[in-house]
Amino acid sequence: MALYSETVMDHFRHPRNVGVIENADGVGEVGNAKCGDIMKIYLKIDNDTITDAKFETFGCGSAIASSSMATEMIKGKPVSDALAVTNKAVVEALDGLPTHKIHCSVLAEEAIKLALKDYYDRHGIDYDKKVFPDCENCAHCDAHGV
Amino acid sequence: MALYSETVMDHFRHPRNVGVIENADGVGEVGNAKCGDIMKIYLKIDNDTITDAKFETFGCGSAIASSSMATEMIKGKPVSDALAVTNKAVVEALDGLPTHKIHCSVLAEEAIKLALKDYYDRHGIDYDKKVFPDCENCAHCDAHGV
Amino acid sequence: MNSMRIYADNAATTAISPAAIDAMLTCMRESDGNPSSLHSAGQKAAEALADARGRIAARLGCEPAELIFTSGGSEADNQALRGIAHLGAAKGKKHIISTAFEHHAVLHTLRKLEKEGFTVTLLDVHENGIVTPEEVRAAIRPDTCLVSVMYANNEIGTIQPIAEIGRVCREAGVLFHTDAVQAVGHLPIDVKAQNIDLLSLSAHKFHGPKGTGALYVRKGIYLEPLIEGGAQERGRRAGTENLPAIVGMAAALDEACDHLDEYTARLIPLRDRLIAGLSRIPHAVLNGDAKQRLPGNVSFCFEGIEGESLLLLLDDKGICASSGSACTSGSLDPSHVLLAIGRVHDVAHGSLRLSLGADVTEEEIDYLIQAVTETVAYLRSISPVWRD
Amino acid sequence: MNSMRIYADNAATTAISPAAIDAMLTCMRESDGNPSSLHSAGQKAAEALADARGRIAARLGCEPAELIFTSGGSEADNQALRGIAHLGAAKGKKHIISTAFEHHAVLHTLRKLEKEGFTVTLLDVHENGIVTPEEVRAAIRPDTCLVSVMYANNEIGTIQPIAEIGRVCREAGVLFHTDAVQAVGHLPIDVKAQNIDLLSLSAHKFHGPKGTGALYVRKGIYLEPLIEGGAQERGRRAGTENLPAIVGMAAALDEACDHLDEYTARLIPLRDRLIAGLSRIPHAVLNGDAKQRLPGNVSFCFEGIEGESLLLLLDDKGICASSGSACTSGSLDPSHVLLAIGRVHDVAHGSLRLSLGADVTEEEIDYLIQAVTETVAYLRSISPVWRD
Ligand SMILES: Cc1ncc(COP(=O)(O)O)c(C=O)c1O
Ligand SMILES: Cc1ncc(COP(=O)(O)O)c(C=O)c1O
Ligand code: FES
Ligand code: FES
């Protein structure tokens, strides 16, 4: 009953894909400092495939681990697969998160989606707006009374 | 900080003057079984001197010790001395009683007084009623809601 | 008479078992962090807490999350009653049913609730000290929010038909609390099978440490904290957890439950031998049902004597016993439990409770019989209200 | 970097001292009766209880009868506030003054009292984390029944001018309570000289056992029980006394007070060395007054990072620390204490509390500085909100 699973601690201690991609094809940032969590994901996309993914995170252990795991899960994958990555899948890959930390995995899912939206926008690709999060009206932030 | 002083325990364990005086010159009984304390004191009086005193007590440790000490204090004494024995004197002689047990010493004082009153009554001696307790209207019993 | 030392006041408190001490010591030395701390010392403490919680829950037949650790039985009783009362009040239900011979932790809380506008019905416990499920059913009103009946009485040891009372309450949709402080570790318990919604326990009654206990609260009942503050115990009881004591409680409960059948089988014949022996004293009356009682409880009233002097003289003979319950020993009033089973004041004053430990021997039982018999006879000999 | 283990979370809980363990063990083995029992085992326990009470009272400068033993600091705070509030209400006085950075045991109790119709004024604690007696005086109204100001804050360690606040209250005829949980055993205390009417303490903050504490209540103030039941603690706190823990608390307090001057003199320069070292980190800000703080408390906010990840990485380096207080670590919201001293949300998330033990060494201080400096730099390097 440690706070976090071994996998979370491993990804927290040794985060994969930390950093910035200069000239990224898509960048997504979610969260805000008032909530204590900001996640920024950078994607390099070639031929509809994610050839590289990096992240920067300001946040708790599970936010860092979620970013690390989420970037691992989409690297080398087609964009359509990345779009299908849910926060649930991230939680499972991490062997679970404490209840009050589930929102960190949501941030990771949203950061990926926003980065992909950014990629579509920049490249003039059409998409269904409803699959993307609307961080302006995020209920999570409201819940914290920020 | 044992419950009772050494003196109390000594008089409780080895009560002096336990018993009945047949043909006593005065007998006093106070308390009632509902309160858990009854004290009965028997006096033999010769020439205005208490030549013998005995008691029977139904009650707690300090009631038994108070009876023992009180009878000791009046044996061989003139009646006037016995009348002057206060519950405070009994408590002091016992090296103290716990606060909630002070009433036991009051019973001893009252039992002596009632025995002396009985002696006066039987021998037609005049006395001041006010110095004797009125057990019928005892506030102590009322306090216990009996 | 040879001299022995017999501790026969286990209903007041038990000696802590070596296993419980060991568990506490290990915890104090190795898991000394605060279970709420994130660092490894804290998480180690959190693991020890979860382990103890799981083991205690298993012994009661509940889930770990259904336990709130408290500072003992009194706190558990207070929180259960106040919490359910306030839930009831929110729904306009301000009637509570309990019994006339509950522990003061229950009765005094009820008295306070009465001052706050609740109505309390105290059920008759009869001469045998047993409440009937039918009377519980008959007392339930549309505005009843809680029934609280103790599992076993602390003075006279009688065991209540908890499962049946629980069923009556479940059928009526009324929550059911039982003060099981005297039962846990001594009688079989399964809160689910017995239809119990809330249950109080206290470790020092089953050879665990003092100052710790628990309240079981069935899932879905949200009880307000009695002690407000930090978010410990899922927000239902604030204060840094008394981890060493909780771990000691788990060890003691495991031990007690592992030996429950064995100890019960040992104790019952010894208890009955003691009852038979003391019954031979003239004008002695057993308090409470002769059979439906705790395996270690023997309670008598002896006419013509007063309990305290009996206790003190027994103490001189090496016997630790009590008259009524320990926590009322400062009071001059006779036990409310004995009055509740119909003893008159005069007789209630002459009470003696012997609560046996599981290791008591036949020789000790015989010594108890002899010592009590002699002491009662002596006190009667100096009593003005007794004539043979 | 060589590897060390440094427990720097003494404000959350302290390791129990060997002297306290010994005292508890002796008590559990030799005075295992119930202090309310009349027999010799009980009276031996009662004597041990009286001895511990007398020693603790002497350390606080009060009389033994002015102490109520509780299950810890939270219970003491709850009872003090609820008790005085209800005394006040009986006289039509339903206004309470406290501060914005009290422990949740105080703040949540006040919130509950507000729901019951009391009005609460929370004083500003300023950027330095110190309340002024003048502001207390200005806040007192004719209907004020209680002022409650903590002695030392548990997160940022600032020490309040307790004696002066006490004087202001005494002059105005208002009762004064102080939550001294972080102060007892660490700062000099004399309740009479400091005009304190009620004081809460908790043993596990000064190397005593968990699950025990006390409430000092000045003679003449009759506080209703929070836990109803038996007549323990002169009717003001029911439940079998946690005697081994109380005896352990007395031993720990004696030890702490005997070494108070020595430890204070040792710790202050080490604390200041740590503050100086951490102040060299860019965009680091010390929380609370630099001097008027507990000898062992160091609290910082580091911009651009979040506290939990800092803690976990420090834990990997052998350092047990905390961010905010232990009992709110389950919460996602930033510390109310840091918000109260004016830290904005973004910055409040990046907080670190190091609470030193009296045996910390200079070498350890330097290790702490190095480890924190490196870890903050690393976390900033992966943070999107930080650009060097
Ligand atoms: C200032 C303060 N008050 C109250 C408490 C509560 O004490 P306890 O955990 O013993 O209930 C604490 C510590 O947790 C504290 O630091
Ligand atoms: C039936 C019963 N309920 C409650 C209590 C109170 O338990 P504690 O002393 O642990 O608060 C006791 C024992 O004292 C008890 O026997
Ligand atoms: S957490 Fe604030 S963006 Fe949702
Ligand atoms: S005690 Fe009843 S006569 Fe006074």
C-alpha cells in the first residue's frame, strides 16, 4: 500500500521523453499553475506517425509519471492510435493511481489531444472538434475553486 | 495517593469496639440501607462517663473505620466530651478521608449524638434539642434522591 | 488459607498481552512515521495501519474502510450516537431506542441528546438482564432513527440477542448500533450476518492496549466526525493515528479470536462452578441470566453488606474484583444496571462482580468461593441490618 | 553525494524516545489495572496516573487538577473550543476570535460552530506569520467569549506573542486558548505567567507516544465533556485512561524540558545555516519570520515546482520532509497557512517544510542544502513554467 505503484515510481524517478522538441509539429499544454499541475507535450509527426514525443511537467509525482508513460505510449504510433489513448489506458499502464490522482492521467490524455489538434490546425487538416478537450471551460479547475 | 490513609485501612481491617452492648444505656442508629450506610452505636454510661462503646456498621470502608475511630475517641470520656466530638475531629484522627466519603464521618458524629440523646431520654435528663441531628429530615438522604 | 493473587476484574480492564506489547514495540521502533506523511517513513506507517485495519476488519466480518479508529469505547459510542442522531434529525427523525442498562458512555450521550430535543425510549431489561427483539419492534416508531443495544452488559454479563434485534431493525429500516466493548474478543461476531450497522469496541477489554478502539460503520452511512480537524480516517476522525496502539489492538484481537472457542469452553464450567459455590451463601442472588452470560462474568448481590468493604477485604486476600463497574466507583449511588434488573437499593449496594481471565484455574475458583463466603459472613457479623 | 538518512519531519511526528518507551513498558507490566478500580491493582494505576499528572502540571506551571488528559491535540482543541463556545452562548456571547492559519482541528471546529450560530473573526497573520496583540484587542467585541491563537504554527513555525495576547484577553475579560501542540517541549511555557486560560498539547510532537495529549483548563472554568460517559478526569473526559501513554508523555516531557535550553541553543544556528543555504536558491522565499520561529522549523516556497515531487525525490535521497502539514497531504489544494501569509497559489504549491530534530548535525544540514538545491534545479529543468 505504498502511495504509488512501482511503475509510477519508476516513471517518476526516470521519466522518459523529458524535454522540448524545437520546431515541433504539434504542442499541447493543459492545466494551470494555480491547480499545481501544468503539462506540455511536444510532438514530431511524419507521415501521420508520431516519430518523437517529449514533455515538460510542473506537477506532482503522478503528473510526471503520467506524462512519461503517455509519451511512451504514443511514440512510433499512428496519429489515430494516439488519439485513442484514454486516461484509463494511462492509469492501467501505470499499474494504477490513487483516486485523488486520477486527474493527472486526464491531463496527460488532454495534453496529447491538444498537441494533435495543434498539429491538425497548423497543417490545415479537418477534424471533429468534439473529440478535443475544451480546457477553457475545464470543470476540474472549477472544482478546485481557482 | 492510595484510596484511604494507613489509619483508615488499619481501623477498617481491625475495627475496634465491634459488637453489641446488651442493656446499653444509650443506642443511636443513623443512615439507611438505601444509602448504603447504617451505623449503630451502643453506649454504657456510668457516672456521666462512657465506660464502654460498641458499634455495628453496614457500609463502606470509611464508614467502618469512622465507627471504629469514633468509638475509640469517646471511650472513657465524660459525656460532655463525647458530645463535642465533631465529624472533623474523626476525619483528622483518621488522617483524612476522600471528599466523597466525608459523609461517613458525619454519620459517626450523628450516631454518637443520637446514642447520647437516647441516654438522656431514658434517664430523663434535660438537653438542648438543637445540638442533636434530625435524621428524619436528613439532607444527605435527599441528596441521593432516595 | 493459602495466599493467592487472582485478578478477577477483567471487565474493568485486562492485562495487555505480550504479543500486543511486542507489536507495539516493533511499531514504535520501526514504523514511527506519521501515516499521513508522503515520505517512506510515513508510507511505512501507512502500510502498518492498513495491515492492522485489514486484520481487525476480517475479525468483525466487515471491510477495512468500514472501520474508524477511535481512542476507545467511549469515544466510539459517543460518535455513533451523536452521528446517527444528527443524520436522523436532518430527516425529521428524532426518536432513539436504547436500554436502561447501557454503559454511561451511551446513557450520558443520550441524556445530552434529549437536551437537544431528541426523545429516548429506554427498554426494560427484565430481571434476567435480557432485552427481547419483540419489545424492540414494539418500541419502533415512524420517527425512530436509531436503536442502540449493548452486546453484553459490563456489570452482569448478560448477552443480548443481537442478530435478532438487528433483523427487527433492518426490517423496520432503522439503524442499529451495538456497544460490543465487552463482547469483542469474547463472543463470536459477524457484523454482516448479525445485521449490525454500527459497532463499538475497545482494545483494553481483550488484552490490547488502553486508549484505542474502533467504530464499525456500515458502508453508505456517512457519520460526522466527533473530533474535527485533519483528514485522517477518511475525514471521519481527526488526529494523528495512534498507530502503535492500533497495531497492538490487531495483535490482541487476532490472539483473542484464535483462542475464542478454546477459552469459552474452558471458562464456562469454571464460571458455573463459581456461581454454584457463591449461590450457597444465604441470601445471595445471582445477577442476570445464569446461562446467557459472558463466559467469564459472575455477578452477585449479597444482602446485608456493602460492596466497597467487601472489595477491600477481598483485595487483602489477593483478589481484585469490583462492585458495579469501575468507572462508577467514585459514586455513592448504587449501580443503575442493578436497579434496572429490579434489585432494590439496599440489595444493590451489596454487589460483587468477578470477571475471570481465561487462565483462571479450578483451584483459584475454589479460593474465590472460600474467600467471598468468609468475607460476606464477617461483614454480616458486624452489620446492624443482619441477624442470622 | 554520500547517502544519509535524515528525518526532518518532526513537526508531523517525532520518534518516541527510549525513556518514554521504558516508562510505557514499566507501566504496562506493573500498573496494568484500571485507575478507577478500588483494589490494589487499580490503586497502583491511580498512583501512577497522579504522578504523571503532577509532573506534567509542574512543567506547564499549573495545578494537577487543571489538566484533562485527551487522546491528542485534535481532541484537546475540539473540547476547548466547543466547551468555551457553549459557556459563552449561555451568556449570550457568541463571537470567537482566532487566526487564519490555525490547525484544522481549530478551523474546522470553528466552521462547525459557525453553523451553530457563532460568529468567527479570523485575524490576519501578515506576511511574517505573526499576529499582533493590538489586532486581537481591536477585534474583541462585547459578545466575544473566546480568543484562540496558536502558540507556534505547525507549517511555518512562527511564534506568537502569547503572553501579550493573554494579557489583552485578561484585561478584556475574554477567555484565551492556545493550541500549543508545536510549542510544548520546544519553547518555555508557564500558563500562569503567560495569562493562558486553556492550552492544548500532544505528546507525539515531543518524542512522547502517539494518541495522548492534554488540555489545561484554568481552575474555575467548567468545561463540558466532548466524550460523555464514566466519571474519569473529574467528569470532564470519559473513557478508561490511556495510562501507559500518559506515563510515557510525562517521561518525554520531562526529558524535553530538561534539555530545552541546550537543544534551543544547538538548533538555532543550524536552522539559520539551513535557511541561509536554501536562500541561495533563485526564486526561493522563506515562509514566516526569520527569527521569531521554532528552533527546528525551516519552511520555503520554490517557484516553478510542485511540492510532492520534491518530497518524493528528497525521500529517494534519504530525507523525510513535508510540504505543508502531514494531515493535509491527501488534499490537492495548497496550504491554507501559506495562502494566509500571502503566497499566491502558484507559489504555495512549491512548498517545503524541514522540521529538524535536536540531534541534527552540521554535516546533515549541508547535505540537506545540497540535496534540496539539486532537486529544485532538476524539477525546474523539466518544468514548462520555468526558464532560467
Ligand atoms: C498545531 C497543531 N495542532 C493540533 C495538532 C493535532 O494534534 P494530534 O495529531 O495529536 O491530534 C497538530 C498536529 O497534528 C498541530 O501541529
Ligand atoms: C460496555 C462498555 N461500553 C463502553 C466502555 C468504555 O470503553 P473505554 O473505557 O475504552 O472508553 C466500557 C468500558 O469501560 C464498557 O464496558
Ligand atoms: S486542471 Fe486546470 S486545466 Fe483542468
Ligand atoms: S445518610 Fe441517610 S440518614 Fe443521613
